[in-house]
Amino acid sequence: MFHPEGDNSEKFKTVPEQFSMNSQKNSKNSDGIWSSCLDFAACTDIGLRRTNNQDNYAVVPASSQEEWNSRGHLFLVADGMGGNAAGELASKLAADHVPMLYKKKVDQIPSEALRAAIIETNDLIHKRGNSSDDFRGMGTTCCSFLFLPDGALIGHVGDSRCYRLRGNVIEQMTFDHSLVWEMQALARQNGETLTDQVPKNYITRCLGVHPEVIPDIEGPFPLQPGDTYLLCSDGLSGQVTDDEIGKILYTLPPALAVETLRDLAILRGGPDNITVVVAKYLGQQKAVGATDEQVANSVPVIKKPFSKSLVTLSILFLLFGLCIIPFSILGAVISVIIAIILSVVALIKRNNGDSLKNKRYGKGPYTKTSAVPNDSFVRTLLELIGDVRPEAKDAIHNKFGEDAASVWNEYRSLEHAGKVAIERASFTDAAKNYALGLHFLMEQIR
């Protein structure tokens, strides 16, 4: 366990002051038009060692049933790099422009629209960086996912991550574009073992640094009720393990999960900005006020443009037929018939259009681990609570005065429920109560 100022509780008292400096943003689905079928929440935090927050996120649920049917819900995390202002600008450009460009591309299927939006945003960030010495070389990761009628679709560049909790298993759905992951993949192909000497913070792909970028597209992954997707910057994944992330998602609803995960990263030292976005698919997406007919409508098939080669050939055969009429009526008729056939084929191919159906991108998931809380995880929560408890109790006394005892009893009730659950060997219930208790204590310190 790493404490910001050392290993004893007296030095840990500096933490509340650092918390007060944090620039935190939070959003959650409370009374939106999707509240009955989609639960989502997000938060971002500066951490304990940075002077500013270079992370940004976007939460863009569909504005109507019709938009859900065609474009779905979009969620995104971006982790900027470069000078302080440069990294913050780069991630902000990604968070603003990827969703906007994606929604504009109604003539493309979602996978190609998302890919194009990321590539165009890379070009925008690169040009903006080259326009000023202050921003030169700026870049950002970009990890986004879409909930669509055809499934979950992920667009990804960098080492920010996307996870999926399904049932009692958490999976990493994205491949880190980092030197260590690339070398691990190469070592596995060659039957070798990677040494520990490879730097873990060197990324091999991002938006903005280079004029061109190749995004990874993963999916679509069919959706099941209860599927929970999480996006995060490495401020979380660098401090909290995959199985810990999974156990918190398994235990708590999205709004509490994002804050508790943020708190775990803070208690591990918070060396970087921390951003977490969680979205839980509760079932068929029906907007408030939508009719059954609107809900039943399938995703519209995007009409392809006419095939240039078929149209060109059709015109050439038609002109050829017209030109040879004086010399060969039969030849002219055959040429016109061929022109008509080519035109019909071009029209059929256009009207058949394109959709995500039967398409599959990427090789994810890339890792898999159990998300079921166990005794080891419960002990971890108890250790963290032991670190925070004295400061939280003092903070409650200072803030609430005569009412402090009743406020403290709110925590004690969670602590008692956790102990009872341990006695029953119900580690899931114990983890839930202790996680809620830890969150309660951190809120008092903050």
C-alpha cells in the first residue's frame, strides 16, 4: 500500500488538502429518456500528483429512438499527452469531435463512421499541434464504444482501455497500443518470455502526434441484459488490477462503481489523472415516449453509392450500341441489353446496402478473469478502510459536530453488515458493504 506521504496515519492527514484541489467532473444517467433500460456514470479526477487534468470523456446517449436505431449511444475516454495545456487540448478535441463527426456520417455504417471520425480527429489534432510551438507534438489516446442494436462496437487508439463485465467474468476488450503489449504479443508468437526491462509507459499509437493513424475496431459484440462496459485511462488501470475492477463492477451499480474505483486509484497514490466511464445495458432500448413501432424498427441499412465501374461499363455499352446501329442491329441490341443488365446489377447492389450484420472486427477480448469477490478482495478493502477510517472519523466530527455520532453510525451499519457477511462466508455481500463503507469514508475526507 502506498501512502502519499509515508506509511503512518499522521502523515496521511495531508490527503484531505490534496483532495480539495482536485478538479472533479461527474455525470450519470438519472432521469434521462433511457433511464429504464440504460444505466451509466462517469467521473474524472486530477489525482494526487498532477497539476492539471489532461483526461477528458464524452457520454453521448442517443437523443431519440430513431437515433438509437441508427447511431446508438457513444461513450469515450481520452488521455492527453504533451505539455499540460497541450495534452488537455488534445483530449478535449478528441472528446468533442469524435462523437460529433461520428453522428454526422449517416451515410456510413457505424463501424466505418467511427473509424472515419477517429481518423479525421487525428488529422485535426495533428494540424492544431503543428500550428503552434506550444502545442507541437501534442497527442491523446482515444477509447470509445457504442451500444448499438447490432451489439457493442469499440474504436480504440492508445493504452486507455475498454472492459466488459458479463456475468461473473471481466474481459479486456482492447489491445493496449503500448511497447510492452506489442513485445508481449511478439514474444508469444516466437514462444519466448518477455523480460521485465520493457518500459510500461511507452505507447506506440495515439491521436495527433503523426499525420496518419490506424484505429482498432472491435466487435460488434452481441449485447445481453446486464452487460457492463467500462472505459478508463491508465490512471485507473495502472493502479487497480483487472480483477479488482471486475469485482467492484460486479458489486456496485455504475454511479457508485466509478467513484469507488477512482477512490482505489487515489489510495494507491493517485500518480496520474483518473477517468472512468461505465455503462450497463439493462435490456431492449426504448426511449421514454417511443412507440412500439419505433422500437421494432431495425437498424436502417446504409445505401451504398452506385458502383462507378458498373455505371461506367453500362454507359460505354449503351454508347457502343447506339454507334453501331447503322452497321449491326443485332450487335446494337445486344450492347443495349448488356447496358441494361449492368444498370440493374448496380441498382440492386446499391439498394442491398451495407450494415453491421455478419461483420466482425478485431480479435478481442484479450484478457479474462473472475469478477466474483473473494476473501482476498475483502481483506484488501479492510486494509484500505483501516488507512482511511481515523481521518474520516475526525472529518465527520469536525463537519457535523453534535450530529457526528448519527453520521458515523451510517458507516458502522455497513461495517456490521460486512462482518456478518464474512461470518456467513458470503464474500460478495461482504465486499459490497465494505466497498460502500470505503466510499462513504472517502466522501467525508474529500
